Amino acid sequence: MRVLTFAAFLAFAGPALAVTPPEFQIRNTADLVDVCSTAPGDQYYTAAIAFCHGFGAGAYSYYQAETAPEDRFVCTPNPAPTRTQVLDGFLAWAKVHPEYMDKPAVDTLFRYLASTYPCKK
């Protein structure tokens, strides 16, 4: 039940890019890139960026909780990058990888993380 409540929260967290609330849903990578690319002057900028930081932090926290250390393929350096650095890097990476725009956002986020912060084995 908690997962459904959390999913409902994410689906209705608020609009971005001067779009109507139903469009502030992350159905694929393109949706996440659109929301996370909201311009600073947009009325929904704060909500959009907070949503993006939460999306990334939540996905990464879940990955850490559910993946044994020896099975991890994403390892952040020390010191770890800021959420803004990761978000900016993801958006730049996504622009040169349009082939992932129709894929699930969390999958594409982890493609980026794995290519940028691979674990040394």
C-alpha cells in the first residue's frame, strides 16, 4: 500500500514547463527531461526541480537499499556529486542519447549513472 501511495504522490506532485497538472507525469524519459529542464523563470520551476531531485534521490536510495554492495554497478565518488550536478549531467547526457526518450525514466537514469559513475571491479 505504501508503494501505491508513493506512486500516486509522484504522479500528482505538481505541473512543470507551464503545462497543466495532468501533464506533470513521468511516463518515460522524455517526460522526466521535460520536467527537469523547466526554466528558472517558470512559475513551476521550484516544484519541478524539487520533483526531479526527489525522483533521482528516491531511485538511487531504493537502488542502494535493494542492491547488495557486491552487485552494484553505480558507485558515486568521494566526495559525492551534488544532486544539481547529477541532474545537470543527466540532462546533458540525455540530449545526446535521444534513443532513450521513450524508455522508462528510471532505466535511463541508471544508464546515465552507470556510464558516469561505474563501480571499479
